Amino acid sequence: MSLKSTLRVRLGQQDAHYGGNLVDGARILALFGDVATEILIRRDGDEGLFRAYDSVEFLAPVHAGDFIEVYGELYEEGATSRKIRFEAKKVIRPRQDLSDSAAEVLQQPVVVCRASGTCVVTKDKQRLR
């Protein structure tokens, strides 16, 4: 069974962790966790637990003011394990070079991170099977 989830968020000044308003990569991983939680709830009726990332690739910088679309897809499952692929794309970016409130929709979204990981929902918590 393939389940998918998409989340779109605007990262704010509170997400900026480094100079130049750069957002910490851990913030993107937290968004992947939110998408995984939704997939597990839809699949099993329980939030489950994130066990491990198999791979994480940070591909482009993310800054405060960027709109990020986060996508997850359940692609393999075992008795208790759920393998999920993730991708995060920048879809809107601020244009402070034009004015304090200018922004633009990117004609071609920029993939900023890809990952895959394994979540676990113990048998006693699987309500929807």
C-alpha cells in the first residue's frame, strides 16, 4: 500500500539559525517527521516512532522567508516497519533585494533535501489493519 503526504510551510525568522538567515537542516528533518507521522496515522491509526534515517542529502540552502513543500511516500512495509521516502522543495523565496516584502514563486522548484527512513508501529498499536 502506497500512502503519500504533502505539507507546505513558510519558514520564518524564528527558524533562522545561522548567519545570512540560513535555516538549520534539522528543521527540514523535523518537517519530514511531521509528514511521516501523518502517513503512519493514516496507515495504522497511530503516530508510531521514527527509528532511523537511511540517508539524508542536503542539496540547497534554505533561508527564513522561503516556502518549503515537503513530500513523503510510504514505499515499503513489514510487520511493524514502515519505509518512507522524503523530498523537500523550495517553491517561493523572498526577494529582499527588491523590497522588504517582495517574494517570487519559483518557476522551477528547487530540491533542498532528500531522505529516506524507517518508522515503527508496534503490532499492539496498529488499529487499522
